[in-house]
Amino acid sequence: MFVGILVVAPADGASATLLSLPLAALVAFMIFGIKDDRKFLLRLFFAGLLVRMLVGTLIYVFHLQEFFGGDALTFDFFGDALLRAWGGDQYYQSLVDLFTGGGASSGWGMLYMVAAIYKVIGRNMLAIQYVNSVLGAATAPIAYLIALEIFPNKRMARACALLSAFFPSIVLWSAQGLKDGPIVFLLAVSMLATLKLGERLNVKYLVALALALCALITLRFYVFYIVVIAVSAAFILGRRPLSAKSFARQFIIMITIGLVLAYFGVSRYASAQFETFGNLRQLQVMRLDAAQSAQSGFGENVDVSTPGGALSAIPLGFSYLLFAPFPWQFGSLRQLFTLPEMMVWWSCLPLLVLGLWFTIKHRVRQVAPILIFTILLTLTYSITEGNVGTAYRQRAQLLIFYFVFVAVGFVLVREKREEATRKRTEEKQKSSPARPRWKPGKTPRKEQMPVEG
């Protein structure tokens, strides 16, 4: 892969690869510390990384950023502008201030990530893609650990990890210079840390959760608030029956996270964001713009500026978020690319329903943070989305958690079939007449001789 990158991208390929190698080595070192399925997870991580690097290189070489995700060009420009602003350029500082809006906008944290990388190796979009590829590939082992925390079943955890590593839309969005890859990675870290802390207090996971939350508010602030609600509810409910020890642990965790968020100035960003986006009228403006800005818009007559209108928009938005693009919407080349993935996804939906029902029935406490987060974010996107392409892209943030339930449903169906096969085999063995046995050293009678042919 490295030789191929040097051939097709000689200008930026070497520095981009050399930057991503230490990050990949760090992830591999952390995976090596996992006791269960270490070999499988290492192979999964590197296979997922190579696939993403291949996709990212093709997008970079053929200049497909605008076709697949034009935001990558935006982050490249404003990330370079921020770097120039650090050098004292007032003009570029004004551009950056206009984009960030004093912390009220969404995604300004991506500018700092891009600018920091450009500070080290110079302006290089391929390097951003490779760093995102490492984060995207690292999400699959985290998905494995999340699934294993809910159900101690390696087959189910492997199925969830494989889907997270190679599902086309997840690969596509994490192989570009977009914020989707880091967001999904941070969401996975947050959920895993929450599940681990629900079991026992661990400083490592406490730090990971606090830092992940601080990073999320800089990338997509409303996702941050939904995660905070889900995490708080999970700690209140608890994974086990309430006791003095568990109450003290959960109280310490929530106070510590609150102090860390306050230290990083989350309240200041929150007030600015609520002033800008904290009303339904602003959501209606955003949704209408998405519905009218492209041919793939839908529900232009939907009005979410009132609570009743927002609730009435959920069924339509939910159907597009979960199922779009529909078969009759494959009219453009971009939508046609999604057809193979959508066929797989539609076939997974019965497994999703089955796994969700079984998990709620048997592991509701363990799955509480994931369930609360997934429901709230699904409802949020169902209200605010008005474009098929955007709904398809936003669904990638939820897929990794949907895959947990899909994997549960897959294992249930698989084990049911194996049990049925075993019973049929036993019945055949019981129904077939047993042959008389003869002892060695004795000449068997003719009717006891084995029949050939």
C-alpha cells in the first residue's frame, strides 16, 4: 500500500503515510493489551485501515472530494486559514472567527485538528484522510468491546466489529477529510467508557469519557448534549441494583466529569449554541434549506417550528433516515453507488428488530446508554433532516450502535438454525436401525458383515 501511495501521490503520500504510521502503531499497542480475541482484533484493525487508505487515496488522486463530501474542502481551507491566523494574519483570523462564531457553530474543532496537522507536515489533505482512516479503523475494535460488554458472546461481538469495520458508508465517511470519522470514534469511546464505568470505577475510562465529551462539543454540539443525557441516565439507572458503593461510584464519576467540562468552558459554548440554535424556528430554517438546496430534498411543506409540527415530522423523517435512498430514488450516479449497501442494510432490518427486542428483554440495564442515545439521536435527525444525502450520511453515526442489535439478531437466528440442525441429526440417528456389533477375533455371520457400495 505504501509503495502504491508513493506512485500515485508522490507529493503528499510519503508525509501523509509517515504521519499515520505512529497513530496506527499506538492503536495496535492498545489492542495488544486486550486479552480476548487479540489476534482477530489486530487483523481487523489493519484490514479496516488498509481499506480506508485505499478508498481515501482514490478520492484524493481523482479529486472526488466534491462528489462524495464537499465539506472536506471547507475544512481544508479554514484549517489552513487558522494556521495562518496563528502566524498573526488578521485577515485569515477574521475568516476563522466568522466560521466558528465564537464557538456557537458546529464543527469548529475540526479546524484545530486540520491546522495542527498542517503545522507539522504542511498543507496536505491526504494526511487528514489517513488520520481519519486510523480513527475509523480503530472504531471496529471498540465496537467489539461494546458488544462484549452487553452480551459475553464472541460470535456476536465479532459480527458487530466486522460490520463496523467494512460497512461501505462507514468506510466512505471515515476515509475523507470530514468530521464524521472522528465523531463516530468519539461516540464509540464514550459508550464503551460509560459501560466500563458502570461496572467499576476506572481512572483510564473516566479520563477517556471526559476527553471524548470535550471533543464532541467542538465537532457536533447537539450530539454532545444527547450523549450527556444518555450517560447521565445510565449512571442514574446503574448496571446493577443500587447500593451504597455503586451510588458513591456513580456520584464521583458524574461530579468529576462535570468539573472537567466546566474547566474546558463547556457552559460558555453551550450558552452561545442555545442562543443560536436553541429554538424550533431556527431548526425549521435549517431543515427547509436542506430540503430546497438539492434535488434529493424531501418534505418541503413540513413545518417543525412548533412542537406539534416537529412531532408530526418524525414518521417521514424516520423513514428516510432509516431506509433512504429508496429503490425509486436511484436516479443519479451518486445514489446508484449506495445500492449494494442499501440491499445489505434492508436485509439487516429484521435482525435489528429481533436483536433490539431480545436485548431490551434480557439486558436493558447494560444497554441503557446505547439505547437512550440511539433513540434520542434518531428522533433528532428525524425532525431536522430534509435531504436524502444528508440523512444517508448522518445514519453512519448511528450504524455502529444499530450493528450491536443486528449482531444479536444474527446470533439468535444462527443458533436457532444450528439447534434445529442438531435436533434433526439426533432424530435421524435415533430412527436409523442400529447394526449388530461383533467382537474382534470372532468370525461374523454373513448378516453381520458390513455392506459395501
